[in-house]
Amino acid sequence: MNYEDAVKKIDELQMFAKKHSLDHTRTFLSCMGVPQQGKKIIHVAGTNGKGSVCRYLQAILSAEGKKTGLFTSPHLVSIRERIRIGEELISQERFVQVFEEAEEVAGRMEAEGLTHPTYFEFLFGMAMKYFDEEQTEYIILETGLGGRLDATNCIENPVMTIITSIGMDHTEILGDTIEKIAAEKAGIIKPGVPLICDGTNPEALMVLKKTAENAGADCREISDCAFKIRKITEKDLEFSTVNLYDGTAMWNLPTTASYQPVNAVLALEAASRLIAKPSVSWRQVLWQTSWKGRMEEVLPGWILDGAHNMPAVRALAESIRMQEPFRSPEGKLIVLFSAVKEKDYRDMIQYICREIPADLFVVTKIPDERGVRTEELLKQFPQWTAGKVVAKDTVREACGYVVSCKKEQDRVYCFGSLYLVGEMEALLREAARC
């Protein structure tokens, strides 16, 4: 079997979306020969910011010489992005090897009357097998959806749990209030296991603290008072922290995303609990660490962001407004937007029309049946803006149109769907090679 065949077989699993119990996933891991004992696992849940916290924390642990595995989702371009150790994605060869091991186990389970793991469960099992075979010291796990019933929550004894910002998303599954959603995320909290959480939402924080208290878990909240953005430039930002980490309270990030300092502080707080005495400059580590698809400038003036729900769009709009002083007076602001049907795309459109000073909106449909039709997106914008709105049937056509009309001083912000960001990432990288 080659890599392409393995990816195709895994992609086919998406047609079977029936979620299994945590016991089913534990059985899968057990049959894979992956023990839970002796694993230093950090479990991360939340609505937005999970991937960034995971990435920052992994970067610090790796810099400290700790062999650290990272499992995240979704991926933008390559499925291998979901499974990495340190800075390295799992290789194609190892991906195929671990896939074959997992598929053999899944086949045995089916022969015994159990059903095949789902897409996410299967990749989770592959990741855990890979980390076990590579003898990683730490494993950082990002939940896929929610927390309480997420496949990753079959892990019973993590060394730490982290819950990032909580907002209204996936309400049809997680609940229609912040409190209900927080309760689902709080499902990863374990008895006696320290919790570090984003404390900027009072309603969510109340649920998290109560759950931690009932579990006898120490809770460290990171509030708005824990950090302050000191300076933002065209390419990066500087922030300070109340607590000293690595002997400093001043930090720089290679991003203009105003939502990233809280994620960096969550990671710093976690690292300070895991590493008693830093041996490297964490300040330097963060300065050299980025996360794809988060206010990522892939080419000059082309910024990709994974904002795909209302809380994330609000945070993105704030970051864009903070960048306005650095935009050339002659430069235009262009928004390239798409969305999936289950998101509150109408509310997102209303908000970005009101809060983002765009000169041109370009809408398109992602290549997925969940994508909102271009005609529907085109119909929504004129209700909230008198600006120019252009519709293109495919992401490639939309990209080509923006390329044809973008001037050097213009800035393009692409967001609304992670599928869109992944497609644009690949197209722009392709264009850069030509």
C-alpha cells in the first residue's frame, strides 16, 4: 500500500459518521497495544484557540528537550498535519505503516462483532500508536468536538487539562447556551488533575470552576488581567504578563492576531507546571513559533485565518481593525469569504459587513457538500453592505480573480471556513512556486 491509497481509505471513513462510546475507543487503543499507564498526556478542549495553545505548549516542551507528540484537527492541506512529534509531521512511510497496523486491528474488531472506528477515532488511534512506538515523553491531545464524549476523552489519567475560550458553536450538538457548551467541554476535567482555563467568559468560567471543585481538581484561570497587549506592528505584537515565566514578563509573537496572547499565556502557565526550571528562553521559543491558518501571511498582503464561527470572527475583526493604521492610504482591503451550512454564516456576514472596513467582498463555495452555495452567500451581503460583492463558483476562480485585481499595497483577508483556508493555502503556495 502507498501513502495516497492509505489517505483515500481513511477519507472513505467520513461516510460512516456514527460516533462510538468511549469504551469502544478504549478497546481500539487496547487492541492497538497502546497502554495508558506511564503516559504524560495534556488534554486540551475549547471552542477556539485549542490548536494554538497545543502548538505553543509543544514548542516549549520540545525546546526543553522533551520528546513531545501532538495530535490536532482538522488539517489544512495534508492529513499528516494532525500527527507530529516536535517540529516534524509524521512521514508518509510511517503514516502508511501505522495505518496498516490500525486497519488490521479494526478488521479484527469487526470480526468480533464491533464496528469500525470512525474517521476521527481511527486517526486518533494511529496517532497514539505512533507516539507509543516513538516513545514520546509528552503527548498533547486536542479534542475534536466538545469534550465529554470526544474520542480523546477515553484517556483516563492525563497529567493536565486545558480549556480554551468557550463560545457559541456546534449548538445543535453541544447545547444552545454558553453554560451547556461549557459543561460539555468540562467533561475532560478529571479528579485531582490540574485544570488551566480561559477565564474571560464569566458564564463559562462558573461552570468550569464548579466542575473542577467537584472533581477536586486545582483550577488556574487566565483572565483579561493576566496579560496586556503593549504594542502591535504590521507583522507582530508584544504583550506583557502579570506572572513571570522564564524570568520575564514581556513577550513577542510573530503574528498580528490580538486573540493569540491569551492562548500563549495558557501555554506558558501549563509549561510552568510541567517544567520546574526552564533551561531555554521561552520568550525566544514563542517568538519563533507560529500556527498555520491563524492570521498567517502566506504571501505579502495575503492573510489566511481559520475564523469559522461568530466568536472567532469577532476576534478576527478586532485584529483587522488594529492593523488599519499600517495599511497604505491607497491600499484596498479585500475579504475572501466562504462558509459551511451548519455555521451561523448569516450572522457572520452581517457582522463583517458592519465591523470590517472592506472595499471588496469576494464569495465562493468550498468543494464540499456542506459548503453554502455561492448564490446564497451573494444574496446575503447586499442586505448589510453597499460595497462591491463578487461571486465565483470555485475557490480557484475566486483566488484567480483576487490575484488579478489585487495591487501591491492591498491586503486580502481570507476566512469563514477552514476548508477555504486549506484550499487557499495550497493555491497560494502553488502560485509562489511558479
